[in-house]
Amino acid sequence: MNFKVLKSKIDFTAEVFGIDARQNISHEQKIQLTKLINEYAVIILKNQKINDDEQIKFSENFGFIEPAGTNTELTKITDRRLSLKMNDVSNLDKNNKPLTKSNQNRIFALGNRLWHTDASFKKIPVTFSILSGRKVSSKGGETEFCDMRCGYKALSNKMKNKVESLIGEHSLQYSRGKLGFIMKDVLTNKELKKFKPVLQPLVRKNYVTDRKSLYLSAHLGLIKDWELADSILFINDLMEICTRPDYIYSHKWEENDLVIWDNTQVMHRGRYFNDQKEIRDVRRTTIAGTEMLIDQ
Ligand code: OGA
Ligand code: MN
């Protein structure tokens, strides 16, 4: 296994060669790959023509799979296109047809176009995401990544101290609310309970590299004990810093790309494509975290 760092303003993306995700990988390869993900945070493997079972098996090298939450999604189990171990990030319904404009699942999925880290709304947040491009759009549909370690580093010492003392509240209610999907208007109280905010620190430290990073997401909507308006302004400022053009890598998909990222260090977002005309079938497996970061 070897790798090449993809040149951008900052080096946080590496293309890895010599891994076939359909095959068992050796213990040594697993250690190397895990180290690379922690160091770089975005890893690209090209030409990985895998099926769901192969993707699941490959992903399990990095830990347990976080099941796609029927708990935290609106899609009914019977409407799902894929198994619960797979996150359907496509624009398709269970008959493999593009979701129509006003379909609720489509609107919900459009939340992926906001800068976010995956599943930061879980008490034990996830670590790595593994996204497989089974069918990609001919135009648009890039996935962008930004390095939140650079965001942290860019802060003044005073600001670093301040953010380290703060706690963020994360919920799908906040991210979806940003797109006008106001859950409390459409869900019952019982349904709403599933989307109760969880607490996360605003700064995390990577256990392999010891590097600190901001920990933001579209799901972050409130700073604990702050007014909502103050929270929104403060979070917007931090978001702006993390998403400076120099801190971004944009991935232009080719079929069978397998992209792995570390949600504890980078945010990502999908970009526009014509989802009514084109099919974009990308499927994600997500690795469960092992610890709650704040008692709650
Ligand atoms: C995801 C995601 C963005 C995209 O898979 O978690 O947000 O470009 N994807 O599809
Ligand atoms: Mn995502």
C-alpha cells in the first residue's frame, strides 16, 4: 500500500493505492490506513467496484457500523432502498427512480448540501464515513471537504480558550430547520423526542496525532446556556473560518470512487446536481464512535 497526497492549499487529502476493498486487508494495511485517515482526514481509493456486502465488510475494519437510524430518520423501514447498515445518500426512491421535487425524503436529504459532520446529533458521535460512488452525476454533485483543524489553528489564543470552554447542542432539528423543514410543525411530540439535542464539545483532540480541531456541523444549533441569536452568530463565525477557500478540497466523483473521511476533523457537503434528471447513487457506511464526549 502506498499513497500520494493530493495537492491543494493545505494537505489533508491522500489517494491510496494498492488496496482492493473487495478483499480482506491485512492487519498491517488496516493499521496503516487507519493512521492515514487520522493524519490526513480524507482518503480516496479509486476503482473500487464493490457491492453493499463488500462495503460493509471493508468498513468493519475500522469498527462497528452505526446503523442508519430509523430512530433519527423519517424514512419508514418499508420505504428503504438499502439495508440498515447502509446510509442511502442517493437521490432515489425504493424503485430506483429519482425522488420528486417535493418528496419529504428528498427535502430531508438536501440537508447534506449544508456543511456538516455526520451524525454529530448522536450522544456517541460517529468517527469515519465511507462513501461509495456507484453511479455519479455527469455534472455537479461534487463533495467538498473542509479541514476543521485549520479552523481551530486560525483562532487567536483568546478565542481558542473560549471555544474550549463551550458546549454545543446538536440536533437534526437545527440542520433541517435551516432548510425550512421545521420539525416541530410537522412531527408529533413523540416523533420530536427522537430529535432532542445532544451535547458535544466545540473542540476535539485527535487521539493519534494530538492535533486539535473545531467540531462543528450543520446540526449544531445552540451553545449551551447561551441565547439562540448569540449562538447562531457565534457558530456562523466559526463556520466561516473553517470553510475559507484555502481549507477546502472538492472531490469530483468518478464511478467506483471510495472516499473515506474522519468526521471528527473535517466537515463536508454535497454540491448541486440536476437530481430530477440525473441519477446519483452514492452509499455510505458509517463507523460508530466508542465514547460519549460529554456526560448527558
Ligand atoms: C454523506 C454526505 C454528501 C454528498 O454521505 O454523508 O453528506 O456529496 N454526502 O453526497
Ligand atoms: Mn454527510
